[in-house]
Amino acid sequence: MVTFEDVKKTYPGGLERRAVRALNGITFTVEPGEVVAYVGPNGAGKTTSINILLGLLRPSSGRVTVGGHLPTEASTRARIGYLPERPYFYEQLSAVEFLRLCGKLSGLEARRIAQRTDELLDRLALSEARHRRLRHFSRGMLQRIGLAQALLHDPDLLVLDEPMSGLDPIGRQLVREMLGEAKTRGKTVLYSSHILADAELVADRAAVLVGGELKALASLGELRAVSGDRLELVLGPTPRVTREEIAQRWPEGRAVGNDWALSVDEGSLQLIITQAISRGARIVQVLRPQAPLEETLIRLMRQSTEKGGNA
Ligand SMILES: Nc1ncnc2c1ncn2[C@@H]1O[C@H](COP(=O)(O)OP(=O)(O)OP(=O)(O)O)[C@@H](O)[C@H]1O
Ligand SMILES: [Mg+2]
């Protein structure tokens, strides 16, 4: 659905400004119906590549196609719903008036616009504010109306630059649900975030961009595997075995209350559990520690700075 072929972008310098190499040759494909999270730290080049994908910015070299077409073709644009990083809103318009204008600009019929507006305002919990001017919207409400605008014409491809930004936990949950619904309906989604936890819950794959380079493009399970993700096994004492005895057998663990927690890799989990049971220990829990992907991202960022990346 979307392909980036060795896309490079350097923002030219001026008299006192140095040129900025924002993208250093990125290549990847988003398959139809796939949800891809574009993650990376500030300044990684996410917005730059999204703007190229939308035909708002020209690459210095390389090529981007959407469904085999160039982003600048009008027919391509009609298939894309876009939420900009810094949406510009006509502040004097009400929510309904704004969506009506957007609908007209995308060539929708008045009846369809009215119907979609009702659906989306309702879905985004903005119905009560439908006649309020956007000037009086809160930050999170503006973010939601931006999303409504992107979804209005029911596009095949959603490109969302930081859709979660400014949203409270309920708003984030709502966006996650809506991305899930879009996926169920066969839509393709590319959205950026610097919060990997957002990617973890909705995306099929994450594209990790650091310093203008694609460091990883993998399913979240694969990313965990690269990160050497380990499980935590918590063993508890029983009348047959004390915590101290458990600790002696597995000294690399640490005390958690009365229990003993071990970090183990997936491959050896079964064996350790068997050994623990035979020694009389209680299996309290096996869990995947939170935010492993966040650590992966930080590691990828560090690797790139060590190599002299420009992030
Ligand atoms: N118009 C511009 N002129 C010069 N440099 C620019 C321009 N736009 C972006 N840059 C630079 O290009 C690099 C990539 O910026 P970009 O906005 O694509 O990053 P990002 O990944 O979207 O970051 P964030 O998470 O902060 O939104 C940065 O170093 C930025 O300063
Ligand atoms: Mg950005």
C-alpha cells in the first residue's frame, strides 16, 4: 500500500544555517490492511517522511508510492486521511461547520457529510460540543476533531502524525479502539508516536526510526526477541523450602516480599519451573515485564548515538 524506496531528505542550509539531513535513505513497505506504528525519538524524521508520503514535501532522492501511485496525484490524496502533527483549525468555526467544510473539500455529498459528522462526533465523544467554536476547544478536543476530519471521507489509508498527543487516558483508549476498528474494516494505518506502549497495543509492526535511519521494522513480538526480552519468574517458599534455600539455588534472583524473582529467557523457563517444583518451591507467577519495547527503543537510540548518528 505504501512503499518508501531509499528516501533521503536534506533540508538545505542558508547563510548561517547548516543543512539538516533528516532522512538517510529509508526503505520499507506497509502492506494493505496493516497497522504500522512509526516510532522514534524527537527529530528522528517521522514527520519529514510522513510529509513526503503525503506529497507535501519532496524527497531529495528516492521515491514514495501509495497504491503504486505518486503521492502528488489527486486520486492518491483522496484515498488518504491525514492528521497533521500541528493541525491548523479554522478557529471561528464550530465542530459541525469545520467537518462540513472538510467534507466539501473532499467532494462528499451534503447528506453523507451530515451522517458521517454525527457518527464521528458521537464516536469521539464530542457530540455535546458539536456547536461549540473550535477556539473554545481544549487541546485534547482539538486532537479528536483532527481525527474526525481524517476519518470523514472513510479513506483506505490513514496517516496520523502523533494521534495520541494531548489526549487523556480515555482519549488514548478511544484512539486505540478506533485504530483497531479501522484495521477490522481493512484499512491501512501508518501512525507515528514516540511512545512505544501505544504501538504495543494496536500495531501489527513497528518501524523504528532513529536519526533518519530505519533501525528496525518488525512485529512487536520480533522486536521483543531482538531486545532479548526476558520473563520474570517468581518463586515462593513453602513448608518444604525456604526463600533462602531458593535464593541459594538461584543466586542471580532478587527478593520480592517473601518471594524470589528470577529473570529467565523463554527457552529455559520450562526447565527452571520443573526444577523449582521438584525442590518444593511454589510458582507464584510468570510475567512479561512492562515496557520492554521502551527499553528496546532506548537501546536502539543509544546504539545510533554511539555510532555518531545525528539524532
Ligand atoms: N523545514 C525544516 N528545515 C530544516 N530542518 C528541519 C525542517 N523540518 C524538520 N527539520 C529537521 O529534520 C529533523 C527531523 O525532523 P522531524 O520533524 O521529521 O522529526 P520527528 O521524528 O517528527 O520528531 P518529533 O518526534 O519531535 O515530532 C530534525 O532535526 C528537524 O530539526
Ligand atoms: Mg514529528
